[in-house]
Amino acid sequence: MKVARSGNVIHVEVSDTGVGIPPDEVEKLFGRFFRASTSGVAQGTGLGLSIVKSIVDAHRGKIDVRSELGVGTTFEVDLPLAVPEHAAATATTEASTA
């Protein structure tokens, strides 16, 4: 895991050296209940990355993933250190109307 600050953004990278994720499945990773075909016998419901994306979005951040079969996967998260006041008010309104 790597953590770095760049201006007003915290950048976090989490990597593994696992089996990787097929290119046609990468865009589906953040969907509810999705499990990559390479997940093997790993247990889970397929909700973890969906929850992570929701948290990142709520903080006005962004999340990205790079993966190569047989090499591994890297998730990158950028989170702003401070959310502008108007963005925080919008997030509160969006959450209360969801």
C-alpha cells in the first residue's frame, strides 16, 4: 500500500500480485454483487468494492483500477483533503433524497 499527498489530495494505492481481472470485467467491478470470474473460491457477496466506491464518491473522490491477468491488480483512490462547503451541502441533500 502506498499513501501520498499531492496538493489538496490524498492518493492511496493498494496492489496485489494475484491472478488479475479479465479486461472485460474491470468496468463491472464496482457494481453490486459482481464477482470477477477469477475470484476462484474466495468467499464474499460482491458488495465490498461497491461500498468502497460509494464512500469514495460521497467524499468527492475518485477510484480507479488497473489489472493484468497473471500479474495482479492495483486500486487507486484520490480523496480531497477538504470538500468545498457547497459540495458538502449537495452531498447532504443527495443523501437525504436517495
